Amino acid sequence: MGRVISIDYGSKRVGLAVTDPLKIIASPLDTVHSKDVENYLKEYFNNEEVEAIVVGMPKNLNNEDTNATPLVQAFVNRIKKVFSDKQIVLHDERFTSKMAFDAMIMSGSKKKDRQQKGNIDKVSAAIILQSYLDSI
């Protein structure tokens, strides 16, 4: 049994989160530049057993595609080829950035930490992943 990793993909930064080995809790993992994400994942998969990748899919309130949706779909197509042995799941990411920011406030994060967008990206990935875990 492997972990599940979550990706909050953006054109500049990619937030990553991962489950514990029992797939109960999602935790923020890292933020990497979007051009480095495939190499980061290869390295991570060499060190950890990962059985699935959950990718946050951007949608509007009315469930239509956003400007970011084609970018994420292109990324998903690339990782399907590179990581063909992994299950890839698309999961709704609506409001995760706002939820991540609010969660950081409630947890007592300093304003300086909340202003670093990379921190919000990896917390957003954890929220996407926990939402996925709660849905299965």
C-alpha cells in the first residue's frame, strides 16, 4: 500500500501534499517550480511508494472550465505518459486557495508566512487531498 500525492498545479508554482502510509491524513509536502515538478515527482517516487496522484482541477462555480483548466489538462496529459504506472485522479479544487489562507490564519501562521504564495499552494494541495480522501 502506497501513499497518495496531491498536486495543486499552477503556471509558476506547484503545491504538493501527501498522505501518511495509511492514507488517513493529508499533509503539505513542498512547493516547486512548475518546470521542475516532473523531476521532483520522479525523485519522490524513487524514495516513497505512491499509488495515486490526485490533481486539483480548476472549475467555476457553475462547473465550467476556467482559464487555468487547459493548462492543468495539458499537465495531466504529460504526467499520464511519464507516470503510466500511477492512478491519476482529477479532483475539484474550487475555493482551496481561500480555504488554505483561512486555515493558515486559524492555525496562527504569521502574516509573513501567509504572504508567501508557495505556502498557500502546498496547503491548498493538502486541502484537495483531504477532500479526496474524505470522498472515497
